Amino acid sequence: MALAASISALAVAATRPPPPRVDPATLPPNIVLIVSDDQTYDSLPSHPPAMPWLQSQIFDPGGRWLYFPHAYLSTPLCCPSRATILSGGYAHHTGVEGNGDGVFFDESDTLATRLDDAGYETALIGKYLNDYPWARGPYIPRGWDRWVAKRNTDKGTTYESYDLIDQGVPLFVGDYPGGYATDRLADYAVNFLRAQPSDHPYFLYFTPSAPHAPWIPAERDRGSFQDVRVPMAPRRAMNSVRGAPPWVRDLRPIDDRFAVQLERWRRRESETLLALDDAVRRIVQEVRARGELGRTVFIFMTDNGWSFGQHRWVGKRCAYDPCIQTPLAIRSPWVTAATVDQLVSNVDIAPTIAELAGRTSPLHDGISLAPLVTGATTRDIPRDGILIEWAGDADVPPWQGVRTQNFAYIETKGGWVELYDFGGMLGPADPWQLHNVAAVPRYAHVRRALAARLRSLLGEGNRQG
């Protein structure tokens, strides 16, 4: 049934009249959005580099990449973050607040539908939303012209022996040379690019599972970091829970044996990222081979971070920087390489892409970074904090907060308040969030201001695009 429907859909598409020819010089830019899965912020940049090719490009002074060291995820979990990226709305506005909520996402009005309506050829290659396709059976959400999505199964995240839905047709990819998921999905992405006419803009959303646990590297990369020292939080940051909410204080302390295991996992994350680096290189080089670097914007980020032991926590969903911070870099043909101090959130991605395409975002909780991407301005866009939030589950209670360049303010259910002075504005700099200064008198005005800003961000009504 699914195969027949897919063949029918392809036949209809084949009979459509071709779009009118357009001078490429007048086209809106091509856009390539690459979203990794559970990538640690300090893996890009890292020393030695876990993504050597991409790192060399981003930090090439003669290049065209903008690097954003102050970029955060509004909700540090896969499905809510991805819904935010595709809509421009906070989790409490999209209705996708946990990994089981993807079925509630409004697929009728997304970044894909807006760009598709604007004449873009759109493609999703990789992970969509958790649990897709739910109980609906294989289907292609509205707005996507090319669709190769990983299918939810009870196997969890897999790099080999995985299920795909290719243009509505269920496929199983077994263990064979060339079947490693990151490589295979890169093949699909490159083939999509090769099929695009030069007089038609495209939007490629490339979203492999790498480097999500269980951190399985490609065969060629196994052992690459075996004897390499990888970035790890100092032990004092791992077991610092003074001033933390009860759920954190109740976590098991990290002993020497567990710390060694965490470092092994971190090495495997780095090895798993090497194939993602290869995939990014292949995609960029294909665009270069097509002669389109001069009209293509690339965005690289992750959906959420991952904590390897800071505050005793291993995983995501926490309010601390390892969970909420993302590596973010944007390559633009209109700028020269720079590190931009702009405060950025994943809620800004849809407004930015939509404006570049001459459209508006479905939801407007963020700001558009298009003026920075196009070079219309080099000044930071005014912003006095971004919202971070988590709806809660059995392990991590609900929390919400505000992140600025210098402070993190967090309110956890039960009345617990945390305030951290990253920048050393009123005391010693605290990059590891070791000292909760919420009760320190000299920070009282900061606490009041950020509490008010949090109420304001939560109370701001979402503007439909």
C-alpha cells in the first residue's frame, strides 16, 4: 500500500509542468541546515579536533564562517528542540515539550511549508521528530519534496541495521559496507544536491543521529582517540552540588572508576563525530562543485548538548551549560570570518532562514539573525536574555530560566533558585557553575532583574507569522 502510494505520488510529480526558468542571480539563497544530535558544545572547537575539517573552515581567518560562542538551546532535549528549529516557537508554544510529544507538532505550517510555498525544493535527510511516524504509518509531512527519515523502532539510536522511510516507502538498511548511517545519509544529501536545477533554490535539512549515544564510530575511525586526552570537566565541577536543587544533590557522586568510564564515552563521541565531519565536508564540497558557494548559506548546530558528569549529571535535560549550549556556526557568502558575541537561541533559526528566503517564520519567539548573516550589520542585535525551559519528567523536575552572556538564572519547581556569574561581573568568574550566588546580597538586583525578565519572556504572546 505504501509502495503504491509512493509510486503514485512520484508519477504525479513527474507529470507536473517544469517551473519557469529563472536567472540564478535573482534567486533567493540556497540554505543548508545541518543539525547534529546530542553534541557536546566543547567538541567544536576542541583540541585535538573532533571535527577537523569543519573546525579548520570555521576558524580560517580568510573564510566566511561566523562562529557564535553564546548560542543556547531553549529546551535541552531532541524533540522539543527540533520542533522549535522548524517553527520558531518555544516548547510551551509548539506543544512539543518532551520526546513523546512530536505527534502534537503542527505540520501544516512549518519552515518547510513556508519555503516550499516560496519555490524552494525542500529535503529532510535524517532524523525528524522522535517516534516518527507514530501510529500514522509511513508518510511525508507537508512541505517536504525529498524525504528520507529515520523510522522510530524499539532499537533506539542505531548506526547500523536501521529503518528509513524514503519518499513514503519503508526501507531497512542492514550491516554492509557503506551502510553506516552517517555515511549513508550523506550519500542521500549529496544525491539530492546533484539533482537540483541551477535555476531553483533549495533547502536541505541534514540531520543524522551522530554523535548520539551509544556513540558508535565508523569502522575507519575506531580507536582514533584511544590515547588522546579529550575535554572533560574538572573533578571539582563533577561533584560540585552546593547550592544545587535537591534532584542534583541526590545524584550519585562520581568516583574515579565512573570518571574513567565517562572519559571513554567522551572519546567515542569524538570518534563518532569524525564521520559527521566527513559528511559536512562532502556536502559543502558538492555545493562548491556546483558553483553555488556564492549563493548558499550553511548553518551548523546541535539539537541539545550532553553533560559528561558536570554536577554529577550524565545526559541532557539539565539547566546547566553542558546541556543547553550548542556549537553554532553559519557560513555566508556575504561576510568575512568572525567570532560574533551575539546571544543566540535555537528559536532564532526559523526566523533567520525564513527572512533569508523572503518569508516570515511560522512562530516568532526568536529574532532573525539575517542582518548578521547578510552583512547588513556587524553589531549585535539587542537582547537582554533568552528563555531556557524544561517541562519536567520522572528524573528531572520542571525548571525555567534566563541565560545572558554573563549570568544564568534558574528556577526549579519547589522554589529553588540558582544564579551563576559566568563573566565575573560582581565576583570571581564562575565558568563551571560552582557557586550559586542567588542569596548573596550584592547580586540581589541581578536576581530581581532576571526574575522579572523570565516572567516577561514566559508572558510574551507568540506572534503568528
